[in-house]
Amino acid sequence: MLASLVEELFEIIANVSKASNGKTLALHEPYLESNVLDELSKTVASGFVSSVGEAVTEFETLLSNYTGAEAVILTSSGTAALQLALRVSGVKAGDEVAMPALSFVATANAAKLLGAEPVFVDTEPLSQNSTLGMSAESLEELLTSYFPTEVGPINRATGARLGAVVPVHVFGRLSTSKRLVRLAKDWKIPIVEDAAGAIGCFSEEGMHPGTESPAILSFNGNKTITTGGGGALLLPSNDLAVEARHLATTAKVPHPWRFQHDRVAWNFRMPALNASLGVAQMQSLPRILDAKRRLAARYFDEFLISDNFCLLDTPPGQRSNHWLIAAALKEPSEVLLGELLDSLNARGVGVRSAWSPINLQLPYLSSQRVALNNTTEIVSSVVCLPSSPQLGMNA
């Protein structure tokens, strides 16, 4: 069984990527054009290579114009951006923060580093059109453990306030359903979107993460566009931007030469050298997204005849960036999936599973959670396929 699955998936990936046995095929490589060197040279020549410089302002402006977010603050990482987003949304030490267990551990770390406690909910059921994101039904189940107040839900058992809900846009698939948004609004819970891999994702109404609630992006080397490292906080209004920017800049009171800091804060700023990469990448973004759409279409055609796998298609009512294109075993098996991934990686094909659920990570074994049945099925089924934009350039 394993051998036939390995051969089938290897053949599909080889057909799509035009790769042959013996050639290493990465999961997701950055696409860097010659304009990167031009932008880096401009920044070096300016002398402003740290956290102040034209490249920082230009990258923030480009992101604001592209996403529709009213304010953009560049940060040193996506995790830093999420800490900022939670902080300015009112999350305090002792609060609880609801999030899906299916995410990268940084989602929980951002809350924990503020002194808040992650509470894990399930994802939507696995299907060909699933968002793989937070289940509104599961959040509703969690809320039965709380009672409503003017400052938000209070946990009957712990006495803690539920300070925020953090939906995660998994692999470039939007997950803020209308039901989820309505539930958060009814219970007076701020939404903070973990859109780390979702730049270029739009709803059918043309809305990008960060235009209706605070959202964060990551520009790690494996994302759709990269600055080598770093992230961004997207805000739907300027009201929170002044506070967020102040906290990201060691809470330094503006002054030409005096050093005064009015609270404990972070140095979360992105250096201009990294931002100059971002400026170049924004110029390449339309070509990257077009290539990834064509790559996804080729995968879709290949998987149509598969008896063992189905490709996860774009959920209805949205436009995906196809950051990580994924397929699922039709018969879930965590053991078989692990053996499949081991075999393909040994042959130089970069595939991975969804994340191991955060509630199974050592720091979060005792965290609160509701039933996570859908999460378990997803991590026993889903395979992320080689998704580099280069693979779609000639598709």
C-alpha cells in the first residue's frame, strides 16, 4: 500500500513540476528577481539600513495600497506582529485567547508571551473545499464555558476573560466565516487574524485580511513573498496604529536627542535592508500569484484521476494565494501519512504534513481545549505539496 501511494504521489508531483528522480524539489522556495539587488543597492547607498529609512516607509505604503489596510507597521517577525496585534486589541496578562489547535506554534506563543493563556478549538471538517480554519461551531461549544459581560466573556471555571479570538488562514485559505465574525461580535470578543501566509488572499467582496480587523503577515523565507525574515501588522483604522508603533519602538517618547521611555515595550522594528527586499517582492507579487494559480490548476488536473488522494480546492467565496497547495489521503492514517512523507523526502521531494497540533506541544499539554476531532483527521490526511512559484512559471 505504502509503495503504491509513494509512486502515485511522486509521479503526480513529477508531472506537475517537470522534475525527475534524483532532483531535490523544495516545498516552497522564494522567487527573487534582479530588482532585489537594485532595491538593496539603493538602501545601502542611502546609509539608512536599520529601522529608519525610505525602504521601510515605501514597503508599508505598498502593503497598505495593496491590501486596503488603513495602517501598516513592519515588524521583525510575524510572531512580533501578532504580539502587537493582541496587545493593542486589549489582551492582557491573565486573559484567555481562543485559537485553533491547527496552527504553527507561534500563534500560541504570541499570546503566552503576553501572559495570556491559549484555549484551543477545532477546525472546520475536512473536505475538498474546507478552509482548514477555525470552526465557528467549535468556538460556540467553547463559549458554553463562559458567561457574557460588558468586558467580554468570563470563564466560569477560571474566572479569566476571553480577550480575543485568533482565526488562522491556513496555507492561504481565508477562515473568517460570517458566522464566526457574528459570534465574536455578539460576545464582544475582538478578532485578530493570523494571516501569516495569506498575503494576496481576498474574499468575494474584495476584502483582504487587515481591512476589517487587525491581521498579521509573515515574510519568512518560505512565504509567498519574503524579506528574509520579518512581518507586518495590518490595521483597519489608524486608531490603534499610534499605540502599536509606539510599543514596537521601545515606547520611546519622540525627541531629537533625549531618551525617554514611558512603558516597558519591544524593539520589534524591521530593518530597512529587509524592507528593501519587500519593496522588490511587491513588484514581483502579481507574477508570483499568477504562477501559483497556474501551478494549482495543473495539480488539480493531475489529481482528478487519483483513487487515493484528492486535491484541496479553493474554498467558495474567496481567492486564494495558493501559498501551500495541499492534497489529502482519502483514507486518513497518521502512521501511513508519516511513512509517505518520509519516503518522498528521502527521494528529494519536499512535502510535509499540516502542523502537529499546538495542544500536543510540550508547553501546551495542559492548556484548555474542546474536542479536536476534525484537527486529528486533518493531521492524519493532509499533504502539503511543492508549491514554489517557479514551478508555475512555465505551466
